[in-house]
Amino acid sequence: MRIAELRLLAFGPFTGSVLDLGAGRYGLHVVYGPNEAGKSSALRALHALLYGIPVQTNDAFVHPYDGLRLGGRLRLSAGDEIEFTRRKTKGNKGAMLAPDGTKIDDHSLDRFLGGVGADQFQLFWGIDHQRLVQGGKEILAGQGDLAEALFAAGSGISNLNTLRQQLDIEAGALFAPRGHKPRINQGIGQLREIKSAHRQVTVSAEDWNRQEQTLEDAENQAVGFSARAQGLSRERSHLERLKRVLPLVAELNDVRIRISALADTVPWG
């Protein structure tokens, strides 16, 4: 979004003043002036134009509170523009007016602001002299850390050393390289115990395949043993039958011998 024009119609020390910011290819403008010229008032006016005139403001010392007026023209990179006037109303509802005086929807600026809220806008693009002085003191208190200084200047976050110390304390409560009580250390210990128990009850794929092969070999051997047992059982039955018949065979051979000895005998009578 590009701010093409800021109209200070009735705000702070201004009456009917206009800042034409439409010129220039990149939209970079430097507004300068002596002390008490109204630079900070113009910055507050810009914030009020985009997000509403505050309920309590120190910029109503020339114009009455309900007579504060601001105007502006915003432009997107695609070329879309919106021109409007903002007045002070209760709760800033219905405070935006089109050039012809008709009301504009309160959410008409949403697509121009791109989701940037009032606080975020002030942090990144509304740094005034007081906040710059405060940031400089905090940079010095931070022992001149360049990274922290750049971060503070870009984000408006102060007391980075204090914040970092708080984060270090919170991190120490979560994890310590040689600790046991922090939550993450306890979780790591529990995870190790679970992994150990898991290994004790888990069989690897290699061991599983080896055991399956052993089982298959044992089943094949069992089938062979069963077939051999059946063969031996038949052989035993055969031998048992022979054992029962052998005495009869021996008796038959003895009778045959005796009969053979009587072959030359002449019957009489």
C-alpha cells in the first residue's frame, strides 16, 4: 500500500493542511521541519486516519473533539485507490466518508492494510522520537549487541536482554544437557525405557524369517518321520505274522520228514 495523500483538515495544530505524497517512483518521502513543527502530530494523524481517532486524544487543543477531521488517499500496487475522510464518531463507527459525503463501509480499508493491525503498524512504521530515545537507551543497556539492536529497531520490541534471560530460564526448566528433572529430560528417559522394553518383546525380520525356516524344516522332518513310522509299522506287522506262522512251518517240515522216512514201507494186512 502507498500513501498518496494525507490531509490534515482539523487535527492537532493543523487546519486544512495537505501532504501530497503521490510523486516519486518508489513512494519514499522525507518530511522534515524544526521542533514543534507538527511532525509527531502528523504521524499520529496518519495512524488515526488508518485506524480511527482515539477516544482520548491530546490533538483536540485547536479544534473541538467532535470536529476533528482527517482525509487521505491510498493506492495499491495494482492501481486501485481509495479516497476518504475520517471524522470522530462514537466508537469510530460510520466515521469514514467518501468525497461526495456518503458513508463508506468500516472495512473498506482492510484490503489496503493487508491484515496489519494498529499496534503492528505503530511498532514497525510509527516510531516517534520518544520511542527512538528509549530504544537507544535499551541498546546501550544491552551492551551494544548489534543483532539485538537491529532486531529492536525493526520490530520495536524492547528489553531484549530481559526477554532473552526469561527465555533461557524457561528453556532450562524444559531441558538441561546433564539434567534429569526437566520435563524434556524426563521424557527422554521415559522414551529410552519404552524403546528398551520394545526391543525385548520385538523380533527382527531376520530372526523371524530364520525361525520360520526352522519351523518349515521341522515340519518337513515330521512328515518324513511319519512316513517312515508307517513303513516300520507295516514291516513289524509282517514280522509278527511270520513269527506266528514259523512254529507251524517247522511242524509241517517235521511231518514231511517223517512221511518221507515211511516211503519204502509195504502195507500189510
